[in-house]
Amino acid sequence: MPQWRQGLTKSLHQTRSMPESRYFQLATVDGSGTPFCRTVVFRGMTDENQLVVISDTRTEKYSQLEQNAQAQVCWYFSKSREQYRFSCLATLITASQDVDLVKQHWNKLSDAGKKQFLWGEPGTPRNDGTALQIEGDFDVVPPHFCVILLAIESVDYLNLRGNPQSREWHQKDANGNWVSQSLIP
């Protein structure tokens, strides 16, 4: 297990009682190079060091990653005062590509979580204040539900505790092994 992943595992464990520790910021760019940043929910990590999130194929996030798979993640843990910045390559997985993986993540969602995928198309106008209507069945994975795997290419870790603070850079060498370098914060 890479050194940065051991640290991330420890950070997640130390902050497990803090719901906000499950959220990180994901940055993408659109076709013209305009950056977009949003908060997403951490859904786990694969054995291949990929962060897992879920999404809707009808969102800007999905279309931006479809055009340009490069993304940045920034994850801050306020309790431990640690920041992880990941440079990633995204893989978008729909049910037509891996039905078992997509079903697995759909089935982990609460009914309230599933509702968000059954309200209609994200980003379209909502003209009145009436309750959003559910269109679909909780037991059936909607075709627009997807899993995003963010393969970590490099990690910039910053620990703001102490004086001086500590910073580390982690990346793969030519053989695919993770190497680390301490940096001036």
C-alpha cells in the first residue's frame, strides 16, 4: 500500500465520526477550458487506488469528464488539519459497461439517495415550488446512473499541524512504484 494511502486511511479513520469527512471537491474542465469544482461524496477506494464516486450521466460533471478525463481532487480533514490533492484520470462506468459494479453502488444508496436520480434531468428549470416527482422504481437502476473511478496519478499532501508544517509529493516512477519526496510547505 502506498505511503499516501496509509495516511489517507488513517485520516479517514480519525475523522470517521465527522460526516463532512466523506466529502471532497472534484474539479473538471469543460470543452473551452473553463474550470468547474463541486463537492462529491466519497464512496470508497478500489484495490487499484481509485477513488469511487457516483453520478448521473446527464450532469455537466459527466460530460466534462467524458471530454477530458483529467481531474483534480482536493480533500481537507479539519480535525487533523490535513489536505490531500490528487491528480486523477477518470473512468466513467455505466450499466452497459459493468452492470454488477453499477448495481452494487445503486443498492448501497438509501431511498433518499436514490430519489435524487429519479427527480428528472439535473440542471433543467424548475418553474414552480411543488414537490419533485419521482419517475422510476427504486429497485431498478436508472440508465443514467453511473460510477466514476478516479485513478490517482499523483498526490500532494499537506499537514498544517506543527511548525513547520509538512508537505509530501507522491508519484509513480517508471516501473509504476510509488515514490515520495518531502517538500517545503
